[in-house]
Amino acid sequence: MYQVLLADDEPIILSGIKFLIDWEKCGCQIAATARNGQQALERIRALHPDIVVCDIAMPVMTGTELLQTVAAESPGTVFIMLTNHPDFDLARQSLRFAAVDYLLKSQLTAETLEQALARACAERDRRAKLAQAQLVDSYLAESSRQILDSAILRVVQAPAGASMQETAAVLAQHHILDGWGMAYIPLNFPISPAEGDSQQLRQLFNWELEVADKLAETLFSQHSLFCPDEQYQSMFLLSWGFARADWHDKMLQFATKLSSASATIVRATPRVLATEFFSGEGQLEECRRQLFSLRDYFYLTSQGRVFFQDLTLPAFQPLGLAGLPQRLAAELRAKNAAGVSSLMERAIARVRDTPHEKSQALWLCGEIYSAAQEALGAERFPSSPRRLREIESLATRGHVVHWLEQLLNELTACLEQYASGKSALIEKARQYVIDNVDKRIMLQDAADYVCISPGYLSALFKKQYGVNFVDYINQVKMERACELIREGRYKIYEIADRLSFENAYYFSRVFKRHTGMTPTEYQKNLRGDRHVE
């Protein structure tokens, strides 16, 4: 039974249409009526009728406007339009938005209405079949796209030596292997994966992905741009459907435009390292080999915008540090600072000077960190998920060396504090705050200055001085603020600016939290003391 909605602003006409024919005999049922176009639209949205018999000249919203709106929202709904005036333009507008019939009220009979309903029912069936076919086509296209995406992802995720036969078959089916090239695109954002919240980094990465995707659309016939993990450190570009002769120039244009757009929009620094141009299923393995070589090259050198044929990759050597984590744990348990320093410096030198695969370095960092935790215990060297994320996010050899240097400083500071209750590095961080009191000081700034992680600096500082590092920064700033107020040469907002606060209101809040009064109250108290004297 087809559901029908009747819409006309004239009650007599509406009633006449309602009782003009036997609706059930026509396979229809009146679901609702409406007196104006807006009311009809609301009921169509609520009831989803199959057919709408609608007057063209209605208040609030005309029948033509109603038809246009519903055609966009629910193209399966079929309209029969009614009018008192034979008007070719109105008929043409109705047909333009796929009304199935256009009837004059003055000539409306049971027979003409039944004939129009028969056409409307047939059209409703046709549209339903078309929608179902489109849904199936959409599902098949989406399924095919998912299979293709999985195959492309496997190119960079499958381990070395894994068979690429099924992957090549899928890519060949989509005519990708007729001619293609790939690029590895490492990224450097204003924040690292270990800093801030992952949501901010994800947002920056999505912006960068959108920028890169738009540029790729303008340069390559077809492409796929994807990220193989959740570290938001790199993208891979697969492009196909163009001539071999265009590959080099197109990739250079892409690298140049991406660098410029990223610096302006996202403040990211991307690198583009491209393979050669390939053709044929048999070259998929070679493409993978070149892609991994480019990734290793970037890890060792931090350099980008190169083609595979232009790079020289040294032969990899083992780091030769397999037993070092266990020896480090023994030295830490013995509280032997010299032994710890010697082992860590050896690890740093080997990573810095030996050509090696990235996986070796990440394994070493994870083993050393675990050994330090086991030897020192959670109280002195607490476990930190952020530190583990740091290891996963180390993108280059330089990052690994810096991480190991930070860890050496942290271990040294921990042993110093264990022996004497004080750490020279923590004292150095405290002095950094005093020397830079007029500047905007962040925990990360001080951590970088003494070369340890922000989290570990905060933990050791509180253990040594009994106060959070950020609170100590504000404490030093408030002591300086009191000095400036006593000098009497500056207004409150000028003092806030000199001490690099965002505004005078925030400065006043911090001042009151540390002194128990606002800057103005402190100033008045000083004047009162002087008056007594």
C-alpha cells in the first residue's frame, strides 16, 4: 500500500480530492493532509510518504518550493502537482524537479487522478529499484576501495621478505601497476608525539594530510595518501596514471609546494623522498625496497627532497650493544655513577657513529629504559607511558642520540640525589628560573636547558625542593614582582608585562595566590607603612 500525503490550502478542494476516488482500490492510503507548504514539509519529513498530491499555489511555502526541497532531501518521493491556472512555466518547473504529473483542478476527474496515481506508483517503484541499485553499487565501490586501501597499506606495513603476490594482484586489478611511483613523507610538527595531548597532534596531522591531498590532486592523475600508524610522524604517497617522463618534475613540484603550504598553514616541516618510476607487477618488490631504503636514509641523515637514484646509503652494521642494558642495571643498583656514565656514553657514541637500522636503536632505548626502571624502582625512576611514546616517536638518529643524552642526565641526577639529597642538574634548572625571571618560562624550556625530560625534571624538582616546578616559577616571579612594586616606578600592568604574563588579570590572580593579596592591595599596604613612618 502506497502512502499518500494531500496538500492544498483550500479545505473544499482538499476534501474533494480525498473522496474523489477509492484510494485502496488504487493501492494507496492517505497518510496525512496539510494546509500549507511548510506544514506539508514537516509531515513529509516525519512520515516519509511515497506520493504527494500537492497544490502549486500554497501559503508559507509554495508547492514548487516544497517540490524542490523534497526532491533534494528525499528523491524517492513522487509528486503530482495541482493548479487552478494552466501555466507552461509552472509545468516546466514541476517537471524539472521530477514531478510525475501536472493536473488542472478544473479538469480533475476520478479517471485522471487514478491515471496519475498509477503513473506515480510505477515511478515510485522505479525510483526504489534505482536507489537499491545505487546502494549496491556504492557498497561494492566502498568494498573495492577498502580492499585497495588494505593492499596499498600492506606495501609499507608488511615485513621484509613477505610475499606481495596477492597485493600485486589487487593493485594490478585497479590498473595501478601499469605505471606508478611512491614517496615517503616524514613530518616535523611544532609539537612532538610525546608532548601535549594527542588530540592536538592528530588535528595538526589531519590538516597536513588535507594540504598534501589537495596538492596531490592538482599534480597526479590518481593517488592515495595514507598514514601507516598512529604516531602521526609520516605519510606515504602512491601515485599512478601518468607518463614516466613526468614523474621527476611532478614530484619536485609536489615537494616544493607542500613545503611552502605546510610552513604557512600548519607550521610543519615535511620532507619528500621519492622512489623511481615503475611499471609492471614484477617491480613491486623493488619499489618496496627503495621505499624502505629512503626511510632508513632519512633516519640516518634527517635529509629530505631526494630521489632514490640520487642517494648513497651506507652498509648497515650491528650496534653491538646487546648486553649493555643488563650491565647498566647492575651499575645502577651499585649506585656507580661513573659506570653508568661510561655505558651510556658508549651507547650514544655507537648510535651516533655506526650506520644502523632504526629498529636496532628503538630496541636499545626500550631495553635501557626498562633496565633503569627495574634497577632504581618506581619511587626513584617512575614508569611513564609518555616516555614509552617518546621511544616510539624517535624519527631520526639525532632524536635517538638526544633521548639517550637526556636519559643519561636523568640517571646521573637520580644517583646524585640518592647520594646527597641534591642534584646538580636540578639546581641548574632552579638557577635557570632565577636568571630568566623576566621571561616566559615553560617546563619544557628548563628541561631542554638541562637536557632531561620535562616529566622527570618536575618529579625530581618536587622531591628535592618540595614544590612543583611550575609553582616555583610563579613563586620566583612573585618575589620579583614585589621588588618592582616596592621600587614604585611601574604600574601594575607594566609589571605584569615585564614578567611576561599574558595579561594583568592573570598576573593579579597568581600574585594573590602566592601573597594572599592583590598587587593593588600590596601597593596600598606599602604606602600605609610609609605613612606611619
